[in-house]
Amino acid sequence: MESPIEKTIADLGNSDSPLLTSRLIDLSNLNSEELRLFKQVWAAIEPKRRRQIVHRLVELAEDNFELNFDSIFKDCQKDQDAEVRSKAIEGLWESEETSLINPLINLLEQDSSEKVQAAAATALGKFAMLAEHKKLRSSHTFKVCQALLTVIGDKSKPIEVRCRALEAAAPLSLPEVKKAIMEAYQSHNSRLRISSIYAMGKNCDHSWLPILLKELANVDAEIRYEVVGACSELGEEEAIPYLIELLNDPDTDVQMTAIQALGKIGGSEAKKCLEQCLDSPSEVVQQAAEQALDELEAVEDPFFFKV
């Protein structure tokens, strides 16, 4: 007689069988025998159905941290379908297992799909952050840094992949990373420039601030939006007057991001401005300002709790 988990696995290949949450959660924390059975069934499932299953598992894992489908996601990184591979990489975002580094580097360097390469680059960013905080062995740090920097400098790679690699490497306080960010900023490719601005914020180096403050006046709303986010990441109060000016920006997304940045950076000037925003005729601005003030209060007073 089949066990519940065996029936769940067997039904995966049946396109007429709905992907019920109550059944899919059975796939969490599979043991070695259950995983072996899963692999057998998985190989015969049509690509469309495999994509649907992986998407649902990623959603479930995001909604419930107690669910663990890592063994499935690891195996799906080798799937023949690019959409399944890229989604599986996304599903492993919470995992800090260093055993993932080599497979991710291989996918970044060798996968036939641009989408998979880009997803692998983004996933390596987590390990770049761990490396920056000295939470990786030096051998792992070297591999991650070398892989990302090589891709950033490889002009034969798709722009999107190079951008993701730059963003992933950004937390590393290495001269090579800073050089790569500057080269991307000085390029004539708009996607690379936007990526470089994002990277400046993640690089957490005060020396980027003059460039960012200058770019707050850029005519391109997408660039202004990214610059505001980068200023927020740097957390320098010097940016506050410039961000306040953007509360009248013609682009709503830039306005909202500026309000959020004021709440994150904090300080008396930012707080005063946000309090004034509570009287705005725009309900959206009022709500954004209220949320930003809550964040500011939480930073200033760790015991702050709004009822």
C-alpha cells in the first residue's frame, strides 16, 4: 500500500491532478528514499507541469519558512528545462550551504540560458555578502569573487548577466569591485549604468555619494529611482536635502522611494519632513510617510511598537 508521500509523488506526473497545497507540503524534507522516488517520477513529467510544480514549491517556501524543498531545488538545477532551473535557483535563496557555490558557478559560466546565468549570478550575491562579513572560508571567497569578476569583465556575456554579476559582487570591499562599478557607470550602456548605481549603494562606500547626489538630477526617472535606493543603502544624512527635493518629483515611484529613504536614513530633518507629509493632499503620500516614520521610530527606539 502506498504511503501518503508516495501517492503525492506519483500524482505529480498526472496533469489532471490539481497541485493542492495540502499535498505539496508533503514534499518538504524528503529523506533519501523519497528523493530517489521523486527523481524517478520527475524525469517522466512534461516540462509545463514541472514548471508549475517548481513555481508552487517556491511560493510555498516563501510563505512558510518551516517548509524545506532544498533537496528538490538542488536536483532541479540540473533539469533540462531552463525555466525549471532558474526557478530552482530562486528557491534556494535562503540556503547558505557552501556546497551550492560550485554548481552555481557552473551554471553562471556554462548554462545555455541567459535567464539561468542571471539567476545564478544573483544567487552568488548571497555568498559575496557572507564573504564580506568573513563568514566564508577563504577558498570559497576566492571562487565567488573570481567567478563574478570574470563574468563582469566578459563582454561576450549578455548584458543582463554581467549586470547581475556586478550587483552580486557589489558588497565586496575590493578594489577590483570598485573599479568594475566605475567602469560600468562610465559605459554608454544604460542597463550597465543603472546596475552600477544600484551597486554603489550595496558597496556601502561613502566615496560614491558625490556621484549619487549628482545623478539625483538625472532626467531619466529610472536612474533617479535607483539613485534614491542607493542613497538609502549608504544611509548618509548628507543626502537628506536632496531627497526632500524629490518629494515633488514628477515620477510617483521616485517620490515614494524618496519617502522610504528618508525613513531609513533618519535624522531630525528627515523626521520633520515626513511629519509634514502626513498633511499631504495625497493619501498615497500620507500612507508612505506614516510607514517611513514607523521605520524611523523603530530605528531610534528598538522597543518602539505601534498598536
